[in-house]
Amino acid sequence: MENHTVEMIRHSLHVLEHELTFLPDLFGESRKKAFNSLLAILTTPNHVNKAYLRIPLERGDVIRVPAFRVQHNNVMGPYKGGIRFHQRVDEDEIVNLAILMTLKTALHNVPFGGGKGGVVVDPHSFTKQERYMICKKYVQYFSRVLSPTEDIPGPDVGTGAQEMDWMMGEYKNINPGKEYLGSFTGKSVENGGSLGREKATGKGVYFSLKYLLTDFVSKDMPSESVHKYSKTLLATKEQQLSIGIQGFGNVGSVVAMEAYDCKNIDNKVTVVSDRNVTLYHEEGLQIPALQKFAQWNKGDLPKTEEELREAGVEAKILERDAIFSQSVDVLFLAALSNQVNETNMTEIEAKIIVEGANAPISKKADDYFNEKGVIIIPDILANAGGAIVSYFEWLQGRDTRFLSEQKIYDDLYDKMLRTFQAVYPEVFNGEHSFRDTCYIYSIMKISMILFRLGKLYG
Ligand code: NAD
């Protein structure tokens, strides 16, 4: 499998192999072999578990649906990663997302590995009872590989707290008397979920920008930095920033509210989009009203003049992909993978792009933006809030002491800040892109552990 993630891993390993102060005990032929081993280990999953779930439908027949649980790497801890219900789920995509989880948890020092699950279904075309059956069957078919100490799934696109509750319930049925609160994360608060989990990713995504534009630029940016990113960053100082957000779901709508409420940065959200429309207002959109409307309308933004009036929002309605051609200073991508690519990259004028979604930018587009000096805060850095608070949920499930929402956010910011303080100065001092730096940093950690465990040589 060759894709952006695999290419990035290959490139990062190439850099590290020639950085002789890293793993200095390895030299000559043995260094070469160790780095070949690392490439093999990091670019292939430990296990691809596949099943065809047998689902009885309410109309009376039984169907089979393909389902996956990919376990990429567990050297840092139990496999961790969401379960996606989507009609376009395929094995390569799930493997790629599992690899990104391994890199994300390592980057932020979360003691989990990387995994991912998926079921090839459109959840909207099933009844509630049938979705309940899909969840139960998923756990039954993969029960041998799931446990609070082996592999801990959470929600992803098409799943949420309800699905996690159902899955944990089935896990409990199959494993009577065993610890079960840590078997799934993203559960409802009533069933042992963590306060703050729902907003964690969006809050973390916005925090990755806020830290860059405030603390980092005023205190932590190397003063001698002549990096192309420094020029980009300084150009955003002391001016009002316009913000665009693609996707207005769990991640995008929280990012929008964070920007709207932020007192430390002078910014206004001028464009938002979802699966139907782009909405634009030069003076800034009424985000609380949009969020309220979406809450009562299956997550969708207003898409007609009538719906705009109903929401009490003034905006221009544009076609869905018009978001890319609107002039904004900062663009958040919080919808799906591969949204920015060769077909639209040249339309985008943003100086900073923040990846709320996983892998929203293609390799070609990534190269194009890097060439232009556009700052891209990458997925594994920016959108780890959900993974981090899932770890807090797992810990809370172990000792059944539950923390306040504010304490969760404080701990989340603290954890992300440690990563930012390690990574951001490297980016602004070094010759690598933001994404390269994050990959290198994460792969260094995993490689060091593998080396010390004696797993890199025969
Ligand atoms: P969601 O289903 O709640 O929201 C997705 C949003 O994207 C919706 O507003 C939808 O209308 C919009 N959308 C769909 N297709 C679109 C298109 N073609 N153009 C514009 N908008 C479109 O999902 P979410 O939980 O907000 O996740 C968004 C992305 O972030 C996903 O890629 C997910 O994998 C990633 N992510 C989510 C979390 C989390 O904790 N929720 C954590 C890490 C990464």
C-alpha cells in the first residue's frame, strides 16, 4: 500500500537514519537493517481482523455486512481507535487510519497503540433496532481481540455514545465478572463516559491554533528564526483574522464556537460549510444561532433562505465547495479525508490550515502548500483531543472516580501544551514541514521503544 501516510513514514525514517545522533548504537549495516525493520513494522498492521456480520433485519431477512478491526501497533499500549459506520469503509482506509492513531498517541505521549474499526453500512438506512444488532454482532465477532487491556475502540464517523453503550453492554454479557468500563470509550456519561469527551477534539483543534498565535508567537518562537513559517506567522499578527471551517459536525461546530468565544485572538468566522452548503458573511457569522439550528436539524446548517430566517442568521448561501474559494486567513478542515487536492488547492488563499479531520489534504496539495510557506497544523497534532480524553475516560473507568468537565479540559490542554512546546520550536528552527516534524518526533519515540525492546534486529 502506498499513500501519503506511508510516504511520510518512509521520508521520516530516511531523515532519522541519517541523523547519526539518534540511536547512535546502530551504525553501518546494522543501522540500515534496523531502519528497514522500522519501515516494515510501521507501514503494516499487526492484525487485520475481518468478519461478515450476520444482521437480522426487521423486515424478516438476514444480511451479511463486512466489518473490520485493524490492530496496527501496540508497542506503546493497548490498541486504540474508533469504529466507523460508513458505506465507503474499506480495508486500506481503515489500515491508514489505524497507522495515524499509532502516530497520534505516540506524538502526545498517550500510552495506547493504534487501531481502527469499520463496518460497511450506511447507518442512516437501518432502524434503531438494526443498528443495535450491528453493534452487538460487532462485539460478538471480534470479542477475542477486544478488551480493556488489549484493544479499546471508541466512536468515529457514523457512531457515537449510543453505539458505544450498546457495545460495552454486549462486552459485559460476553465477559461476566470481568472489568468492562475500560472496554470502550466515548460512552454516555451515565454509562461511565467522561465529561468533556464530546467537545474535546474541537477544543484541542482550536487550541493548536490559539497557542501558535498567542503564547508561541510572543514568547516561544525562536527570535532568530528566519523560517518561511515565521514570515507567514508574523504576517497574521495584529490584524483581525477571518476564519473558514469546512464541516459543522462534532469537530467543526465546536471549533466555530471556540473561535466565536475567543477573547485572546481577534478573529471572526466568516465562512462555514457542511455536506449541503457554504454560508458566508463578511462581518462574521452568528455561530451560536447556527449551532442551535444544527442541533435541531440532524446536524445540518440552514440551506435555504427560509431556514436562514428560521435560524435568525444573516448569510449568503453558496454551493457546498465554495468554501475553498472564499478568502480567509485561517482554514479549518473538519469534514472528511482528501478534501483538498489537485482540483481545488490553487483556490485556497489561507495562510494557515488546521486539520481537524484525518488526512484531509492529499500529498500533491500538501507539497503545494509547503512550497508556498502555508502553515499546516497536521491531524496527528491538532485533532488528538478525542484520543487524549478517551485515555482520561479509560483511567476514570479503572478507579471509578470521575472528574469534572473543567478538570478534563485543564488536563487536556496541559497534555497538548507539552507536545506543542516540544514540537513548535523544532518546526520554526528546522528545515522540515510541520507535518514532517510531527512524524519524525512521533516515530523517534516508537523507534526508541522498539530498539530498547530488542525488536529491530534478528
Ligand atoms: P460529524 O459526522 O459529526 O461531522 C462531519 C461534518 O462534515 C458534518 O457537518 C457534515 O455535514 C460535513 N460534511 C460531510 N461531507 C462534507 C463535504 N463534502 N463538504 C463539507 N462538509 C461535509 O464528524 P466529526 O466527528 O465532526 O468528524 C469530522 C472529521 O474529524 C472526521 O474526518 C473524523 O474522522 C475526524 N476526527 C473526529 C474526531 C472526534 O472526536 N469526533 C477525532 C479525530 C478526528
